[in-house]
Amino acid sequence: MERRADEYARALAHGDRRRLELGLVLATDPDLVLLDEPTAGMGSEETRDTIALVEEVLADRTLLLIEHDIDLVMNVSDSVTVLHRGQVLATGTPERIADDDEVQRAYLGGVRE
């Protein structure tokens, strides 16, 4: 974002605005960071860049991520909690969640064989 330092936030592209928001959060030096769909509306390249930034700058903080991009969640999470119709369906490692029959039925249309 340093190269864009002289620009107003309103002039930034969507992905750059989201990265600016992350910078504002980090300025408060939080122990816990809550992110609600941080890559919503981004293309593949912007998503990769944003997630790389999140992983880099939040490595020593606790992150609570609300996200519908399953691949993203599974790649960046140590622990996943899946909600279905307002209830906790499953909690565990990404590997456990990927193998969970109830999660597969609810979100993938059936159990993998």
C-alpha cells in the first residue's frame, strides 16, 4: 500500500481498500482479529494476494475468519467450525471437516465415496 500512500481511500480499487482496512485494524495492535469475508468481491489474484498478506501480518495473532470460500478456509485455518442453519454442525481440523459426512451432506450434496 506504500505506493498508494498519496491517494484517498475512496479512489482505491476494492482489493486495495480491503488491504487498507486490514492495516487500520493492525494499527490498534489487536490480539484477536475478526474478519468477515475478507476476499468477497475479489478475483483470484486479489484473493491470493490478500490471503498471503493476512497470513504474513497476522501470523502471531488469533484470527476469527467468517468465509464462504471453502478452499480459502481449508488452506488458512488450524481449526474450522461449520455452521448449518444457525447450529454448529462440526468443529475440528480442516482434514477432519473435509472428511465429515454431515458437512459433506450439508454443503457438498452427499457423502464422498
